[in-house]
Amino acid sequence: MSCKTLRAVLTGVSVLALAACAATPTLPGAVASAAEPTPAATAMRESTAFTLGTDQPRTPEQLAMQFDKADLSIRVMPETKTIDAVAVLDFTATAPLTAVVVELDTLLTVSSVQVDGDELSADDEWDNPEGRMTIRLGRTLAAGETVSVRIAYSGAPRVAPQAPWDGGFVWGATADGTPWIATAVQPEGCDLFWPCIDSPLAEPARVDLHITVPSNLSAPSNGRFLDVVDHGDGWTTWNWSAAHPNTYAIALNIGPYDEVRADYRSRFGNVIPMSYWHLRSDDPDKVAALFAQFAPMLDFYEATVGPYPFGDEKMGVVETPHLGMEHQTINAYGNAYQLDGKGYDWLLHHELAHEWFGNQMTNRNADDMWLHEGLGSYMQPLYLRWLHGERFMQAQLQDQRRDLINRFPVVSGTERAEDEVYKDEVGPGLDLYNKGSLIAHSLRLLIGDEAFFRSVTRLVYGTATPRPGEFTPRHGTTDEFLAIVNEEAGRDLTWFFSGYLYQAALPDLRQTRESGELALEWVTGDGAAFPMPVEIEIDGLRQTVAMTGGRDRVAVPDGAHVLIDPDNKVLRRLEFIEAWKAAGGS
């Protein structure tokens, strides 16, 4: 989820500054207040607690059906801030099935439900309490049989109180009053505006989108562009088709856009269309400078991880009236072309990371969210090295190290909801990003580049040798990544993951020096052995201490200067940072 906490993570801003960062930024040509609901409106209309959660346990019916296709026709009416929509959902039973169960926000009024063309009556044949809609089929489908459900609905969808952190629709406007609209629903899920199974494990095989908007506006969206139909009555429909989309990544983006496009010739031999939809009022030089970053970023990711996952559709970016979000093939960008002295746009780069870590490889449960956020965040220091060299990478890693919280483990080992991992009062929060990145860095330096990057590639694609057109999106877990790392490294590294991921406290390297000897001992949160080797420098001469069993001893002459881990390869407890934080450092 890139942007729930991203601004603080990736720009080196302290955790304490997060609240100040979280406000919707004022973008060029934007009227920021137009995207914010009034307190009264928010209080009057709110989604149910069930709808505001995501990644909920699926029902037995949902486990017994395969989501084949969603065909979504959505008319967006800026003047009334409402939508009028029809969703046709196709499923195949994988076990005996008597009902179709989907999620849809109760703020939206359902006017019609049909099953295979037959109209159903409310209450008797379908209902939608709390936003979980049960549609009774009237018969039992056998495994392999298909069913098509048509749902017509309309109304005023949830307005995002603070997109993208608290999601929904953003009804914004440009400086001249032209509507500028976006959706951002990761924290709450796809059911805020279309009927879906709100789980990362229930992606439809295809989503076709037909987005009807006033004819003076454009509606770039997910997947492959099909066509635009001008109805001649002031309304135009934009048609798109996306394969295997992440459910929360389906996004509406509506505004007075111009498109910049070019082809990227991949190192894997295919040609990928690149498109950037920006406000017509933007500075052309800034637009050109941002678009010029697309190809180098793609080249970095393809060299580092593997082929761009959606090359037969597009690498797309759209300017939005909120900070940003990783919407598959149409990433939201709201960083206002800001420069930060690093030579690249951090938001653009991090959202692009999620095409690999999030959209191509999706975590099976929110407890594995560090696979998205941690590995995605590690790509930023790696990119700085790619662009500018070691010093810039180390500076970014130090920013991440400074902001660690270490209050909750990165991975709990139990099924979690998204709020339980993203909110740092109950879960790892910012540590998903920072600690996940630093753990990846320590792992890379422990096992070497070849084993590390092959492990990452296998996690993302399910193979170490991915080729365009020969893979599809998949799901991953921490346990799977551990098994891959063990295989690639040729040794059991369970201790590494246990010491870093499953403990809140960082491993503590305790030192005792007396009688010409330095004694070193790793102490972990659970007291288990942590045989992490450590480099030490004694009067300028380096050696590696094996730390077998988590302990070791080294001869050190009296008066010699000792430097532990001179290249900062190992993530560990540092008392001076704790003291700085305790004194109010930020």
C-alpha cells in the first residue's frame, strides 16, 4: 500500500511528522478543499464496519467458486457526486454451490439482481446486510458449472476522508473548477464501489471497465485500452480490459487529462507501451521530466527483479488529487513533481515497485504484507545506488534505520487484517517499510547478490527464469520466501527470519572486552541462537567473526581501537539511536 505511511518512510521524514504529511497535498491546478467531505456529510453517511475492513475471511460459498470475470459499467456524475452502475459477474463452481456471495457497500442502493438473466426479488432471493451480499441461486451448481450474476446499483459512494490513507472517492476540482475525481480504496477494499470478493485471494481472471463520464473529461483506467465511445449527448464511455487485477487496484480516474505516451523496448525483447495522463494545466517541462523517468525505472526493475508483469497492457501513471496508490497498470501519482535532491521521483518509483511486489506477487494474507512494502521499499536505496552510487544508497538506508519503531514484530505468524498490520498502535506499521527493507539488505549481504536476487525473482514469478507471456500473477507467503532463500543459499536460515521478522526487538550484539579478548554474543527477542557473522576492524585490520551458535571471542590487544560492523551490513540494536529517540529525536 504504498501511501498509507509512505511519505514519512521514503522522504526521510520522521514518524512524528506523519500526521502533518497525511493531509491531501495541494497539487498544481488543484483546489485541495474540493476533495474533502464536510464533517456533517461524513457523519451522516458511513459504510458499515464490515465494509470498512478488508481481507476478511471468505465464506464457504466464496471458497467454492472461481471468479472468472467482472464486467463493470459505471457512470460517474460529478455534479451530484453519485454513480450509476451495472456489474455482470461470472463465476465457476469449484464445489457444490447454492449461493453467490459478494461484498458491496450498503451506501449504494441495489435496484436489480439477476441470475443467468432471471430477476430475483429482494429479501426472498437476495439480501445485503452489513455489505456482504448473498444471492441465492435456487438450485445447486455442480463443480464446473458456471453462473452469471447481474447487479444494478447506484448512489453516493463513500467519500474518502483522507485519501489514500482513509479511502473512497475523491471528488476534487482543478483551479478552473473542472471535476477531478479518483478512487483509492486499499484500506477498505473494492466493495466501496463495485461488487467483488474483497480478498487478495479472489482476484477475477479479467475485469472489463466501461466508464462513462462527461465528454470534456478523460477516464484512464486499468489494463489495455479498447476504445472511447462518444454518445453525442455530452457523455463519453472509456473502455478498458485488465487481466488478473488486484481487486483494490481497480481504479477510476477522471479529469481534464492530456496523455504522453511512448514505447519502452524491454531487455526481454518485448515492447511495452508507457502512458502518463496529466492535467492539461501542468507545466510541460515538468511533465516531460517526470515521463523521462519511466524508461530508466522500468530498466532498473527488469534488471533487478524481472520482466515488467503487464507488458501486454501498459505501464500507466495518472495524476491524482491524492498522494498516490499502486493501481495495477494505472498507478496514481500526486507528488506534484516535487524534487528532493535524490535525482528521481520517490513516489513514482515506489508505486512502480508494487507492480512486482503487490500486483504480480500478492501476499496471501496481510500478515505477509512486508513482502509488498519491505521488498518494495528496498528497491529505493537499490535504485539510488543504480543511479548515483554507494553513498546515496547508504544515506537512504540510514534514513530507514533511524525511523524504526520495533514495537511489534513485522510478521506475527497468524492471520491478520490489514488494519492490524498497517496501524502502528497494534501492528508493525512503518516497520513494514523500513524494517522490511533493512532485513532485505542484511539478507542480501549475508547470502550474496546471486542467491538474494534469484530468491526475489522466484518469489515474484514462481520461477527463476521468467519470460514475458510465460507467467501470471501469483500469491506468496513469508514461509514460501524462507524456503526459497534456504534453497538458493544452500543452508537453513530459519534463525535469520525468526530473529528479524518474528521478534519486535532487534538482535542485540553484546560486547565484553577484558584481558586482551573481545567476547561477542547475539541476544534475540526469543533467546534463540542467532549465528549472524560480523565483521570487526581492529586498528584498521578487518576480520570476520563467525559467531557460531551466536557467540564468539576474538583476541584484541590492549588499547586497540575496535569497530564493529564497519560497513553497517547487519541490522542490530543501536543504543545511541534509542537514546536519541528517548530524548525526543525525530
